[in-house]
Amino acid sequence: MSYRALAAAILGVLLAGFAPPLFAQQAFFQLATQAKAWRWTTGAGLGLLLAPGEIGRERNASGGHEELIARLSDGMALGFQVGLEGRFGGLELRGVSGGRAVEVKNEFGVAFPDHGSRPLAWNGHVLVYPLAPLQRRSRPVRPFLTAGLGGMLLSVDLDNVKGQTLYHPFHWNLGAGVRIAASPDNIPSWTPTFIELRVERFRVWRIRPLRGFDAVAATLGLGMRL
């Protein structure tokens, strides 16, 4: 056997021995790359809650003959969320708290203090980047759409006897907004990585004595991709 044939045989044995580890290592790096394509996100923002006004009424059971009316007025809003997303979208759990408590007055305008609480809406929804197929990964501006279901925690006293009652009507919601990158998105970071402007509409279902109503929240905030 010539030296060339012997060297070729040895090289073949070595390649055969190292091939599985090399393929395994390549598969590992591919899985790691795919895992990095999905990132946890979190964020918070301040804004405005546009409320419908009257949200329910009930007769005063403490001896009066008038109706007590609950009103939710426009005010500040605090939004916060956590999610898991990839290039084309993901899933989010989000909460929105109103800055003003529900006001209760009778039909003649007499106020009943401490008869309402601040509302807290929560929802789980799908987030979609509709322009992602047309954009490069490095694109700093990313419009998005959201849709989902959730509930609203609301405590109101409308009979003036039993004290505040905690209600939990459900709602569906639709939203839209834009995220603007504030730092590179290729590595995890504990500093703000995007600025977000978001507008959401909530359609709250009826639960007696509260009626169904619409509310809109607009928030501007900061977020992180972890």
C-alpha cells in the first residue's frame, strides 16, 4: 500500500469518527439560534383612559327613592405587560389601570363618597407585526396589531347598604401601535430597548347592575427584550 493510500485511509477513519460530533454541534448552534429568535418582553407606560361616563345604576336601598348612578370619567392610565415574541409576533399578558375612581351620585347630583374604586383591566392577546415579512430584522420602527380577551376588576356600591361589591365583567379588546428600537436588539439587555405607543379599545360586557360599555386607553412607554 502506498503512503498516499494509507494517509487517505487514516483521514477517512478520522472524519468518520468526528462527523457525528460535528453534526451534533451544528444542530446545537441551530437550535440556539432558533431559541434566540423568541424573546421575553416587558414594559410599562403612562397615558390617558377615555371612559364612557355612566356605567351602571341601581335604586338606593337605604330608604331613598332615587337611583344611584356610577360614572367612570376620563383620566390617567397606567399600562404594563409581559410577553413572548418572535419576528412576526407573539403572545402578551397586559394590564391597564385607570387613574380615577368610579364616582357614584344620585339622579339629583348628590355625591356618595367612597362608593367606587379604580378599575383594573387585564387581558391576554395575540400580538402581530403585519409588516414583518416586508421589513429587515434591523428595521427600527415596527407597527403592530393586537386582539384578545380579558376582564375588568371594578368595585362599586350602588345600593348604599351592602358596601362596595367587586364585579368582574369580561371584555374583548383590539389594539394597534408602534415600537421604535432604542438600542441594538441582538443581545439581551436590562436597559430600555424600545419606545412604544399603543392604543387599545375595550368592549366590556354587561353584568348587572353594570351595563356594557366601551373604553379606550392610549399609553406611551418603555419596554425591554430580555
